[in-house]
Amino acid sequence: MDPLLDYTDKVVLITGAASGFGKQLAEDFSKRGAKLVLGDLNEEGVQAVAASLDGPVAAMGCDVSQEDQCAAMVEAAIELYGRLDIAVNNAGIAQAFTPLHQTTDELFDLQMDVNVKGVLYGMKHQIEAMKSQGEGVILNVSSMAGLNGAPKIGAYSAAKHAVIGLSKTAAVEYGKAGIRVNCVCPFFTLTPMVTDSEMTAGNPEQMEAFLSQGAPMKRLGQPHEITNVMLMLCSPGNTYMTGQCVAIDGGVSAL
């Protein structure tokens, strides 16, 4: 195996691992030799993902808006494997199309609780474990909506901007501790968050074609196209990259 993508015996924690990027990434890391701790609000779903993998893997229910449950994932990694090498804070939720002036407290608070606090709580406990080791990698999942304005999904956009702020801040604070922190900013990708959302209800093919027009490549991303980049960012050979937010967007950010 290419040493740049050899994760043999690396302990990897992934939130939101029952579907989408998290599921794909669990499969990607597993076949490259990693030991996994997977979490998701959908406990049945994440257990099914774990059962489908061949290597060492533990799965558990995890509501990332609850700090104690984020802490429990890190504790499981330490208890089972003795360390935590890589953490991917992937869990997140979308929002229904809502003009900014109609954004409710409930909608905004839910975005902050899951998409922002979920990353903050995860990193708090992941960093503590990694500091004691003198090294570690954290990868957070933001969005193109975290880099640009995002009409009618303002609360989601605000949350994903916050993920970038947290990622860059952690990279600066903990670089001297040997901890690298980066994030990815995907464009619309064919995961359940998009394909099962309000956006595609009724006529998914028409909506996919419409969304694709925003990208110079004129198509949406495939999950593996995003997770391939995530693997490279977490690579044991990628040791001097931190504090970066990488757009994986079919060229959108070049417009």
C-alpha cells in the first residue's frame, strides 16, 4: 500500500458515520487498515455500517449536540485502542429553504447546536486526548456555504462559517502540541443530505440539474470524490498542513 494512504493501526473516530461522507469515509479508512470508532444519532444505521466492515470497529449512538456523548466517543477510542490518532467531525444537518427574515429561533438554535456545538464539543475532547500523545489530526466538515453567502439557508451558512472559524483557531492554538486541524468545504454532493432533502423533493433529476449549473464542471459531486480529499488531508505523510479550509466544489470557488 502507498505509505501516503496507509492507515494501518491508526485509530480513527468519525461522527455522522451512518450515511453520506461518514459512511464512505469509514469504508475508506477500514480498507486501509484503520481501527475505527463510529458514531451517529442513527444508532441502528451506524451499527449496520460497522457490521459491514472487516477490520476493528466500534459503533455507538452519538448526538453531537450533547457534550457528554462526544466525550464518550473519545473515551471509547482510548479504552478500546489506547489512543486517538484522527478525528473527523462530520455529523451535521441541513435546513429547509427559509428567507433570512423568516429565520426562527428554533431553526437557528438547531443549526448552532448540531453543526457548531457538535464540532466544538468533539474537538474539546479529541484535543485533550491528542495533547497527551503529542500528536493528532482533526478534520472538520464545513461547506461551500461556509465560504460564501448561501441564499435561503442563512442559518446553515452561519453555522458552517463558524466551523471554519473554530478549525482555524484550533490549528493556531494547538499546532505547537503537534495537532493538525483542517476542514473541507464541499459543494452539493449526492449524499442523503441532498438527495433526501426538501430541495430535491418532487423532481430530483430536475433539481440536480439546476444545482449543477452553479458549478463549472456542471455536475454535483460524488461522495468518494469528497472522501478521497479527506483521506489525503488526514494522511500520515501530510504533516505540515494545518489551518486550511479546502474547497471541493467542481470549480465554484473559482468563479
